[in-house]
Amino acid sequence: MIGLFDRLARPLLRALDPEDAHGLTVRALKLTPRSHVAVDDPRLAVRAFGLDFPNPIGIAAGFDKHAEVPDALLRLGFGFVEVGTITPRPQPGNPRPRLFRLEADEAVINRFGFNSEGAVAALARLRARVRRPGVVGVNIGANKETADRGADYVRLVEMLAPVASYFTVNVSSPNTPGLRNLQEAAALDDLLARVLAARERALPLRAVPVLLKIAPDLTLSELDEVVAVARRRRVDGMIVGNTTISRPNGLTDAAARQTGGLSGKPLFPLATRMLAETFVRVEGAFPLIGVGGIDSPAAALAKFRAGASLVQLYSALIYRGLGLIGDIKAGLLQTLGRAVTLGRLVGTDAAEITAEKWPE
């Protein structure tokens, strides 16, 4: 089924405007018949943040922005789905065009700006599937025009806690002016304190894990401060990282001149380096999710060895198709064999990676 879709649909989708192609894909997923999720090899199972994941391959926030198709994505073989970014009030985001393929570089640039149908719409959809199995995290962000952005995150936690497997506090999107300022130590400390207090109020008997998603563009001194705050506030995990505003050497596609966050294959070196730098600073206090440039089993394996307990992908699906999910699982199982567990690989290369020359 997945192979047939890749052969027939991908050429058509690649011929369309990128945002139109994405919308068509989401509509197609809504029409897929409900079926049982295939059972994964137990060697791929991961327990992190107090949650059980049947496999460590997740789809990153940005694909299912409005929580429309989480169950369809789980049926495709993902071990978990992260919906969003959800904002409290609906907002249109930035004007189109705002999504660009860099075909020659197997990359994507977006400047969506948190286009969202809002928390009420997301709550209704997630409430309708709350008794179904599967880990569905909720990525949350602030509305562009909100003066007190912390209040937006608090409101979202209070509204969506009953339907979220976990929350991701997104303070790292480059497309909402001033949002990344929330990564500064004092602002981040205040934000996390308010979010975690809201979590306790919302569900005092079930602590929904709270993860922090950071930018790969932080300096190492900024990363020191972010990790120190995250550890002090005892978040449940971090996601490393979001898109980058940098433009790595070697980009050849003319679309590289577009403003916005870059994702896809060229992000891999920087995102993986930041993952390793984060891993050595966290010192096992909580697990990490590695994101950025995963387009093969080898790339996923490198993320685990750099410090990830779980990984997420999105942009590579444009260039590699849905078959990539199964390819990564098969590649991981081949590496693990019968004696090695995935957990034993986590962070094994982190120290060595942090000693290498900085990616350019």
C-alpha cells in the first residue's frame, strides 16, 4: 500500500505548489480506511517520559498542524505523532507563498508563522480520539499578537491536558517575531514555571510530560543556560531541534535565498551536533528527541548515537516517501541484531561528536 502510494502519488504531489500538495496529502489521509496498526518488533520499543512507544520513529510537528489525522499517521507505522503547533486563538499565519522546496538540496524552507485553527478545533478532534491507542503529543505556541505569551502556553496546557500524551513547548520557531527570545534564561525560567504549574492544576493525578523544543541556532553558552533552566525546572525532556535560520555551505537551489526556517538533509550536521552538545549537558536527567535531516536508517542511527532516545522526521518524506518509515525500522533492527538494545546505543558517540569541527 505504501509502496503503491509512493509510486503513484509522489510525482503528482511534487508537481504541485508545496502547500497545496501538503493539503492534498492531509485530505487523502482523512480518507484512508481504518485498520489495525501493524505490530512492531519488540526490540524497537522505547519507554521515555513515562510513556511507552512501540517504535522510536515519530513524525514531527508541522505535518498535522491542526490535529486532523494523528490516527492515520500512526497507521502508517509511526511510533508517535506530534500535532501542531497549536495556538490558543485561530490565526492565518504569514502570507503565501510560505513553503519552498529546495529540490537540488533535498531541503525545505518554511515561514508559516504558526498558522493554526486554534485550540478549540484541536481539542474537539483530539477528544474524539482520546480512547484510541497511540502516543499523540501536542506542540503548543503563542499567538503572534499576544502581549503575555506565557499566558497563551498556560491556557493551552489547561485546555488540552486531558487529550495530550505529552506537550512540547515550542519557543524556537523562527517565524513568529520575538518567539525565540523566550529561550533566554530568565524568560524561559518564568515560562516553564508557569507551564508546569498549569499542568499540575489541569491534571493533578496524571502528570502529562512537558518537553522543551529548542533551536539549533543557539550558541553553546546559550545552550548551557537553556539546559540549566530545563534541569532546574525538571522538564521531562527536550527536542533538538527546530528549523535553522542559517544557510549551511553547499546549498545550490535558488530557493535557498527565501527567508524562513530550513529543514531537511542540509540541517543534519548542525542539528546532530546540537543534539550531542545537549546530551552531554543533560547528563541523563531526561531523554532527548532528535530531529533534523533524518533521511535514511544511517541518519536515524547517528541521532541515537548522538544522544536521542527517540527521533522525528518530516521533510525527508517529500524526497524519500512513506517507505522511509519501514526502511528506518528495518535498518535499526539489522544494527541491533538479537543482543543489542536501542537504549545501549543512545549517546555512545556524543562526546566524540562534540570534539569535532563545528559544522559549516
